[in-house]
Amino acid sequence: MVIGGFMLCELCGKEVKNLLHVRIEGAEMQVCEECAKFGIAPKSYSRKPRAVGTKMPQNNKKTVRRRPTRDIFDNLKIIVEDYGTIIKEAREKKGMKLEDLARKIGIKESTLHKIERNELEPEEKYVKRLEKELNINLYEEGEQEYSAGSSEQEFTLGDFVKVKKRK
């Protein structure tokens, strides 16, 4: 903005003769020399991403074989349904108090109490510590495989849905 031959800095509002064009936090502004230190000159930035490395010549292209991607659910461990009861019974069998076991595995006593009541599912690191300390297994054994259309009779959506009839 020009007032009486002077221009106003868009950042601090000072009246100055010369303004510099800078980019401050993504906004391009006309600012005085003192405020210019808070930004960068437009010449020093680019909206285009920088090319990393060098390009391969077209005639030297190699075929890239990609490994099949793994599904994150392939290695997903499933905790047993009654994990709390198993933990509590194993702890009592060893004659340990709740606070002693909590201290040994590095968890709060209240958190362990919630785990034993099946109110909270333990994190994997605590499951491993509980298994080691109590000599128990908390993950389901065996893997279930599902195959579609392999049986003589195929399932339909109706096989899985219960329909309530109105009276």
C-alpha cells in the first residue's frame, strides 16, 4: 500500500521507501528489510519437486520385478477370547498378587486388573511378558483358511443374515 510516497510493510506496518517480495509461511508478501529475514525470496523456492538422482537412458531400461505385497492381516495375532480368566488363574496358581505381577511386567496394577476382567485387551508387548512370566499362551493356535466356492454348496448372503419378521 502506498501512502504519501512511502509504502507500508504488510507484516509490521512500517512506512518504508522500498519493499521486498518474500514468502513467509506460504504467503507471498511485500515487507521491509527487517521483516524480510522471516521469509525467503521467491527465487530460492520452487513449487516443483526436485529431481532426485539421475534419469536412466531410455534404452537401458531394466524390468523391475515386484514382490507380491503381503497383507497385514496375514501375520495378525489373535488373542484368545477368555484371556483375562487365563491370566488370573495362572497368576493365582503361581501364588502371585496382582501388584507383584503388574510390577514384573511393567504395567499399572489398575490396567492389569482391567485386563483380568476382560475390559481391556493387552498390547502385544505385555502379552509377550505375561506369557513368559506366567508360562501361558494367550494367542490363538492354528490358522483358519477360508476358501470361496470350494465346497459342493456355496453360501449366500441369506445363510448369514437373520431376518426378523414383523408381527
